[in-house]
Amino acid sequence: MVDTVSPERRSWIMSQVKSKGMKPEMTIRRLLHGLGYRYRLHRADLPGRPDLVFSSRRKIVFVNGCFWHNHLDCPRVRIPENNRDYWLSKLGRNRERDERNIALLGEDGWAVMVVWECQIRDLNRVAERLVEFLAPIEAGRS
């Protein structure tokens, strides 16, 4: 499949992709705020600059775009035909970096949940998962 836009236009399109405040993240932020949760955003002192940090609970939520974070088996992920080797390498590195950051956070005592862009279609289910994840651990329960 041939790219239908010029290299200059493609460059501009890619330059518009931001790492913070995109629609999936904003949807989850509004959802959690509406449920009464308060959080910190993009803490630079933590591996991976987590999207949402619940410090008192030692819990973190990442809101990942399916394409950029290489969500496996997701129909939304389509590797571009142009420069395919570059994209395979790039997306593979992104996935490895995410896994490394989650492992580092776990070693430091943080519980981590990833919400994928494709999961946001069912906001009720995502809300249930988030509430369950963010629930305080009861004493004596392991």
C-alpha cells in the first residue's frame, strides 16, 4: 500500500502526535475525577512518567494508545507499509521500554494498571476495572 500523502504532510501529521493530554487519557481522567478519585499527572521522578499517579495508594494507571504502545492482537494496530522495518523496530522498542518501566515500578512497590485505547469503547467496564484496581487493600487480605 502506497502512502497517500506527501512526505512533508506526513512529517507534519506525525509532529502533531503528543505524549500528554490526548483523547483517551482525557477520557480516563474525567471518568476517574467524576468517580471522586484525585491523582497527580506525569510524575517525572517515576519510570515512564506515568499518566495518573495515586501516591497514597501506591498505584499507577497508564493510558496507552494501541498503535504507539504496540497493543498485541489489537485490530487497531496496523504497521505502516512504508519503512516497515523502522516501524517494527520502533514499536518493539516502545513495548520493551513500557515493560521495563512497569517492572521498575513494581520493584519499587507500585501496582500498575494499563488501560488501552481500544478498551475505552466500553467505559462502564473500564470504570469497573479502575474502581476494583484502586480499591484499598483490606487488612489481613493478601
